[in-house]
Amino acid sequence: MPDTEPQNKPGTDLGSPLALPCGVVLKNRILKSAMSDSLGDGAGNPSEAQIALYRRWADGGAAASIIGEVQSDPHALEKPGNLVVAADSDMKMFARLSAAGTANGAGLWAQLGHAGALSYAPLGTPRGPSKLGLDGLECGELSPGDIKQLPALFAHGAARAQAFGFTGVQVHAAHGFLLSQFLSPLFNRRSDRWGGSLENRARLLIDTIAAVRAAVGSTFPVAVKLNATDRIDGGFSKRESAEVIRMLDETSVDLIEISGGTYFPGARSSGGGRPGEPYFLDFARSIRERTQKPLAAVGGFKTYRQAAEAVREGTLDMVGLARPLVVAPDLPGEWAAGRGSDPEFPRFESPRAGAVTAWYTLRLAALGGAPLPGFPIEAMSGVPDANAALEAYDARDRARHGIWRARFG
């Protein structure tokens, strides 16, 4: 097993392999970061479109692709297009998904999710660290007994993901979902062993990583996604994130992926880096010496030069790409080969909240060969109508309610 020294050295290129602490070697330094692709069949199983999409990214050259929002608790879903790993899941469809996503030497990792206070209210049970009654966010409070069961819930999900053919997992502790909620003093107003001090607020994350590692063994990749900041006053701060990264350095995680932002009401959208620079590079530079774990960051990478320099200068071991791979799914292979073509991004006029994300999500369906009526690949150029995409996206979610309830009650 390799040691845990940072794997990249100044001068490393995007096409260089990366040896993780667990012993797995990724073929290059480009990670398809998790997005909520919302391409499950509505009953928690993979769809034909999802299988085709992850095959496309594998063929496109990504070292590993992370599937966003793979749930163990169907009542803590983010959206009804999430996958659910359960004893009665469709094993044949998961096997086909894993075969497609691991083609061309790629890894396929499940992002272990739990929406907590942000659980999809029409089908879920929104509960978080503390009871909240805010404009746009209401939730109940998890009991001490509920919290004690959560590491085992994530561990069971990890073990099932491993059995279903995924080649790694990522513990989702960012963007305002459950583990991120415990870290944030805005969500977490507890006064017991899970609240108050940062050590207490990080306890559930650290316990969850230990449980997941015990479930999957020492040679299976376990990553974590962590906010650099919640980007809201009084939320999880860069100072606190740096300290949690120091704590993570003492765990068995194989990769720390840095992101930012939260769905807490009033939070700013992701960003905040230097103008024209990927969002979290400054933060990554500031904490590079705090951890020996491989580091990745996602957000704001728009050019080959940005990605190549982040790895070459030794700030990151991997570059996370999300929306760039929606508009250019073959980008990883090109960049790993040193071809510096840059993706072109659409421009939107007066999009409503959530509309841009909806547009990108519908394009994922089109990339998988299952476009929604009115949103084929060809229609997603020029100045696309993001607000119309949001309406279609919401309508698709509503159409899945009955399917979800039929399986999960």
C-alpha cells in the first residue's frame, strides 16, 4: 500500500496516474464530480439513460465518475430521481450501470447521501440536527437515538454500493445536506455531544467515515466532499473547514474534495475565489500543508490551463469537473492527453432560482439518449430557456411521486 504523502509533485500533468492511500490507482487527475443527475427510474433503480450517460463519461476519459445522491434511506431523498441501494434493489440494472461506468479503465463511485433537513418534502421526512421553522426551510429534529444509527446507515449503503459494483464511495458532507448540516452552526443548534464546539459538530462525520471504512475494507476508495465555506453569515467557515480537514487527515479517507455553498435560505451561490479563477483554489492552497490526503476541488474550472496549472503547481491532486462535462463529455480524455480545448458554456437570460441547474440536469437526460419533450440536445445551444427547463424538471419530479410511493410507501 502506498504511503499517504501527497501524490502530486510540482510539474505533475493531468494525464498522470494517482495512487490513493488505499492502493487503488486512478488513471489520470480528472474527476467527474457528483451532480444530482436525477436519472433514476423513480423507484430508486438505474435507468437506461443513466447507464448510457455514465458509459459516455467513462469512454470520455474520466478517471472516476461520482454518481450524486445515492441514498440508503428512501425517506431522506434529495429528489425522486435519486438511486437507492437497498436489499430489494434491481441488481441487474445496477450491474449494468457499474459495467458501463467502469468501462475504459474508469472508476464509478457512489456519493452516499442523506438530505436531512433538506429532504424532498412531498416524499420524505425533513429532519436535521435541530428543529427549524424558517421561511423556505422547516424541519424536525433528530433524536440522539436517530443520530447514533446514522453511521451504520451510511455503512450499510457503502457495503451495498460495493456489492452492486461501484468501485468507490464518497461521503457527502457538503452543500447543506445532512453531514454538512451537523457541521454548520446555522443548522446545528444542539447543546449535546453533537452540537456546540466544532469537535462536537464534526463527530458524526468522523464516526461515519470510520463506519464506512469498516464496512468496505482497507482497499476500497472512500472519499469525502466538504464545503470550504457555506457562503452565508454564521455558517460553516473557512477557518472551521480547515480544522475539519486536519481532523480528516487522521482518518482513513482517500480523497478530500473541496466544494462550497449550501441550500440554507439566503446563502450565496458557489463562488468567491479570485476573479476568473476556480472558486476554491485559494482555500486549497491555504490548507495544502494541513493534510497529507490527496486533494480535489470542484467549481469554476472552465479552461484547460486552469486545471493543468492547479495540478502542476501542486495545489490539487485531482481536478473536479461537473458542468464542463455536461457540455463536453469527452473533455477528460482531451485534457489528460494535453490537448487544451476549452468547453463553451451557454448564457442564460433572467433565469429564476434553480433554473440553470434544471437546464444542466435536462441536458444530462439528453446526453443519455432520453431527452424530455422540447429539450433535445439540439435545442440546448444559443440562449436556452432555463425557466422552461425548470418547469419541465419540476413536472418530471411530480410525475415520479406515485412510482416512489409505490415502492417505498
